[in-house]
Amino acid sequence: MSKLLILIVVVLGILAVAQLARVYELTSRLRGKREEDISAGDNRFNARMMWLFLPLYFGFFLWLVMAYGDKMLPVAASEHGAETDWLLDFNWWILIIVFVITNVLLFWFAGKYVYSKDRRAFWQPHNNKLELAWTVAPAAVLAVIIIYGLNTWASITSPASPDALQVELYARQFDWTARYPGADGGLGATDFRLINGTNPLGIVTRESVAGRLAELDKEIAATDSLLAHAILADAKVDELTDQVERMRRNKQRIINLRTLMENDIAEKGVASPYLHGADDIVIKEFHLPVRQEVKLLIRSQDVIHSAYIPHMRAQMNAVPGMTTTIKMVPTITTDSMRLITKNEVFDYILLCNKICGASHYNMQMPLVVTDAATHDAWYAEAMKKPFQAPAEAPAPPTSTPVDSSAVPVDSTAVAQVQQSH
Ligand SMILES: [Cu+2]
């Protein structure tokens, strides 16, 4: 009922406005005026408004800058971050200068050249000099921005020096894991086929290869015996047969990997990356020493993620199947940044900056930057800690419950998911 009343009121309102407009039209005609005639007074009023708008407009702009300027990120905490900020500020200044000049001219002229019966507009269909000026000037400015930008980009993305600290950041839905070289100073080789509960990053060592093969043998045997002895529906038999086939192919690939590993070890000796994995530190913490160059090696287990450390102005995609890198030199410790930001609980943070799934928003890890001595102490402590398997990532919602009795495989699931990509 009330809806009907509202509808009636709205319709009556529209009719009333239409009638008022008609009355205005008729009275104008009676006064001998055309509807589209605008009086000189109206024009002058609009012209003054254009001028009044100018200070209000720029006043609002300044107020925004002052009110919200401190919501930006604090000072860059890495060497290249300072360069990035310079580049961004340089662009901002050019934009602001152009913004002010064009808007002052626009509203100034709109107010100054108010309509006058006695003035004829100046008609200029073409002017080569003008065209040249407004083509060359922006082109020159753009060239400066691009050359400056390319230089900055080249210096940020140039290769890290050989003695840079190496840290691997491993992304998966939905968390980060860090890997530091152990006492031998080198990171070991990795292969996704070796990923299981105790080896979440798939580090390749003789032990992990043997362990994974034994695990697969056990799973194949269990599935084979299930097929031989259990009474199963045809569909289930097909499914398990497929599964066991996949496991056999997977096993063959790991045997190939073992051959590759042994050949590499025979060829390179202690330099082989296959000999460096055993003592790698796999850890759910991310610590860096201040003022030392670090090369981040970024990998992903499942989908494209992006390692983003906003306070360091550092970002690099994590792409399944390849290792991407970015280098940086942190310049401000966490403690100093707490003083700078006047925030006692400030922490640097590593975020995922690619929307990668339901818990993307929560995919983060704090970064702790300390002086070299404190870092060395942390590192020595971390080397002593045995690897702790991280809590399982939240499983994606499945519509059918998993029949755990008939599926003896779980750790291969990850490897199979990766194969299908
Ligand atoms: Cu992600």
C-alpha cells in the first residue's frame, strides 16, 4: 500500500514539474523573450563564478594534499627505493605543474571572455608554429621521463653482485616460506616432484630422492593391493588404475631426476647444487641484515603470486615453474623505522600482490631488518633449528568428501596438480 502511495506521489511530482516548466515557457513568450535567450547579467554572474571556482578548486587540492599526504608510505627503506621515489616524485611535479597551468588558463579565460555582442571570435584554422610547439614540448618532456625511468629500471633490475646474500621466498596458496643457505653457503637444487609433508619446497638431495621413491613405492603397493583384494565399483577401479599409472609415471620421472643429479655431481663435484640442499634452512621467518645486498629468489608452488615489500619498494611476480629474482639493499632497520613512523609495533611486511584465491588478503609474512650482528645471531640460531613442517594450507572447498580409505595418496596430490600445469 505504502509503495503505491509513493508511486502516486512520484508521478504527481513529475507532472507538477512538467506543468511549472510549461508555465515558465508561456510567461517567457508573453514577455516577448525566447527561451534560449540568456541575459547579460546571467553571463556576468557565470563568469564571476568561473573565477571564484579557481581559488576554491586549488584550495581543495592543497587541502587534500595536506590532509591525506601523511597516509602515503613512509620514507623508502632500501637503496633502490629512494631512486624509485625520486622517479615518482619527478613525475608528480611535472603532472602538478601542467595541471595548475592548464586549469588556471581554462577558468581564467572562461571568466574573462564572457559573451559580448560587440566581440567577434578570432578564427584560426591552422598554425604550423603552434602545432610544432605543442608537439615538440610534450615529446621532449616524455623523452626525459622515459630515459630517466629506463635508467632507474636498469639499475634496479641489473644482476646482483656475486657476494649478495641469497634468500628464497616460496609462495603457495596461501602463505610464504623462506629458505636460507646452510653452513655451506649455497642453496640446494629443487624439484616439485619431491614436495611432500617433510619437504615442502621440494629440495633435491640423495636422501629426499630416495625417501620420495620409497614413499611412492609404498603408495603404489597399497593401491595395487587394494585393486587386487577389495571389491570395488567399476568406476572406482578405473579411478585407482589411473592413479597408480600416474604414480608409476611420477616414479619414473624421479628416477630420471636421480640420474640427472648423479651425473651433475659426477661432473661438478662439490659445486653441484644437488649437494647443497641438505643443510638449507626452511623457515617461516624472514630476516635480513641492514645495508647488505640481498638477492631474493622467488618461486611459486601453485598459481602466480607476487612478492611485494612495499616499504622497500620491491615487487616481483612468483611464477610456477621458474625462479624470478629481485635484489635490494635494506637501509633502515625495523627498530629505526619504528622511531621514524612513531609506531612501536611497526613491522616491515612481505605481501602477496596478485589476487591468487580466497585467502589472498591474508598471505603475508613480517620482515625483520636488524644490524649485521643481530642478524648473524638469528642466523646461527636458525641453523640449529630442525625444519618444522608448516601447518597445512587451508584445503580448497570440495563438493564431495574425500574417501580416505580408498585413496592412500595425499602427498602426491600437490605434485600432480603441478604436473597438470
Ligand atoms: Cu598469492
